[in-house]
Amino acid sequence: MLVFKFGGASVKDAAGIINLGKVVENYTDDQLLIVVSAMGKTTNALEKLTKAYFNQTEDVHDIYEEIKQYHYHILSEVFDSNAAIFDEVANTFVEIDWMLEDEPQDDYDFIYDQIVSVGELVSTRIVNAYLNKIGLKSQWLDVRGYIHTDNTYREGVVQWAKTKESIMKGIPALLEKSIVITQGFLGGTSENFTTTLGREGSDYTASILASCLGAESVTTWKDVPGILNADPKLFKDTIKFDELPYSEAIEMTYYGASVIHPKTIKPLQNAKIPLLVKPFNDPTAPGTVIKENGHDHYAKPIIILKQNQVLLSLSAKDYAFISETHLSEIFNLFAQSHVKINMMQTSALSFTACFDEDEERFKKLLQAVSENFKAKYNNNLSLLTTRHYTPESLKKLTEGKVTLLEQISRNTAQMVIR
């Protein structure tokens, strides 16, 4: 049994959906579970809609209409105008219609998950309808009834025992009869509310399903030839890895490599299931294999650049040393605000942390820490991480940049730069 994951870039338009069908046609002899992300930049657009709705700005309905028209345009290129999928998509968007009728009453993170999740629900409806149209028997599955999480909205914590029981009870029998199409990124609570698993979480969904089902492998289809040593949009002369060990992939995702969600690898490593990263537009190409004993020879440093970073420095209001008691309080406030630290450093009088800029969560954190600490911060920064660096590579990467914070260990160098 194989698990495939197709990201937003793979299904961003009619040509992408048609190409997905061609990829799947090569695997009709296998039991196949397919995880699909929202189409193109739909998640970004739905995030914009969520902010507009939460703040009650005038452009709410314009943003929403643009999202719907984007999907209906794709439908019109792939299906006849009387196809049932038009009604299925319209009925799925009704979940947002109901929310927009009333003023926001709930916490921002809760509202976010109820709105943004619709992207995956719509994309999987469309992909499922297309596979059936071309004669590939396919069944749509609502993953929210199988991946169970707690009530941590925007960062749902998987309840593994309950999740595995649901998956094993319902999905194997479906796979015997047809291809199964389901959503990435989503989970469900015991109260039947929708949660999301963290931004770009569709890889993690595929990993959860594969580990519970004992899949032969997981393949994530990308718009790159495999895992590269750097983002080709930002750096020249990138190289592709043929193999990587689980350990290196975990390091890369921890430091922010966007090709795989950070939580993806561990469930696969535990179950010894290989992860293949393959090019969507060249399905016969080998791509990159991540497995237990993948070779770890690095011809070039691995470069990871995270943008839109905040650097926050905290000091005690009475000029006291930063003690373990202070650190305990600070970490607790970060956890309560759901802000993940990408890099940190302590000195006698201050604690400094670098993290992704998220307007709502940063506002919450800043308010919380300001009660007992003096806070200073810079934003619009970048975090540069280099694995297996050389002195020459560090010099070249930081040339012409202002370095605000630096940490260098044997294998990894990190720098917050402007």
C-alpha cells in the first residue's frame, strides 16, 4: 500500500489536476491513499480572508469571492458545466458562508481553523471527481473523522491511540475497493470542530496515515527534482541529494527547510517507512529517498533561509540576572502564546529569541512578557542556517549583511541577519 501527497503547487490549475491523474494512472496495481493540499495559494488567500473577517474589514466578501472564482474557473476547464462537482464545491463553501453571516465571537485561532480548512475540503472534492471522471475508481474521505487531535487550534496535537484505532477500523477496507482521496493539514476534535496540524502540515498527515497503516512508502510530489541543498529560488548552483538519512532530514526540517513539514519524519522513522520526494512533472525521475541508512556525504553545505523573523530580547525590570526561574516563566509564556523559538541565546542580563513573525501570536506574547520584563524587538529579519558549513561558505553567505545574533557549533551555523 502506497501513500501519495500532492501539494498546492501540484494542483494549482487544470493542467496540474490532469497531470495528477496521469501520475496516478501509473500505480493502478497498488492500493493507493492520496493526500491533497489546498490548490495553489488558496491557504494564503483563506488566511487573508480570516484576518479580514476577524477584523471586520470591508473587503471580506471581495476576498471570498476571488477565492471561489479561482476554484470555479478550474472546474470550468476540467468538467462539463452540468457536472455534480459544481454543487459539491458550492456546498463545501457554505461552511464559510455561515461563518461570514455573523460577527466573530470566537478566538482567532479557532476561527482560522474553521475557515482555512475549507481549502483542503474543496481541493480533494475536485481531485476525487476528476479521477472518477477518467475512470480511476476513487472515494473521498473526510480525514477529520480519522485524525483526532486535542483543542489546540492551528497546532492540533494528535491523539495517536484514538487516531490509529479509527484509521485501522475504517480505511483498509476502503483501500481494497478503490483509491482513497483525503485532506492534508486537517484533524478533528471530540466536539467535531476542525483543527489544523500547523502550516504546511499535509506531509505530516501523509506520515500519520502511513505509519498507522504500515504503508510501503510515502511519496510527496513536488515542483523540484528532489531535496536540494538550498532553495533554488534564492540560491544558485543547488545540488540534489539522492539519499538522506532520517536524522539529517529531521535536522533540516527543524531548522526550517520548507520541503518537508517538521513533524513528518519521526512517525516514518519509528515505522521504518521510507519517504520519497519526487518531481511532479517528471514522475519517473528518482528524486530523493529518506531512509534509515541513507548516505550522508555532503558535497555542499545545506543552506536554509527563514524570512519574516522577529528577534525579541527580554531583561528583568529590576536588572537582575536572568535565572532559571526567569527562563521557566519565559518559556511558559512562549508556550501559552504558541510561539515556536527558532534560535535563542542567554546572557547575564537578557534572554534573546528568534521566531517566525505571526501578527496575532506575537501581539499576545508581547503583552504577556511585558508584565514582568523589559522587551525590545526587531522584525523583518532573516534566519540563516548552514549545515556542514565551511568558513568560506559562511563568509560568502553573510557578505553585505548585518548580523544581529550568531551561533556556531561543529556542524551547524545560525545567524540572524538583516
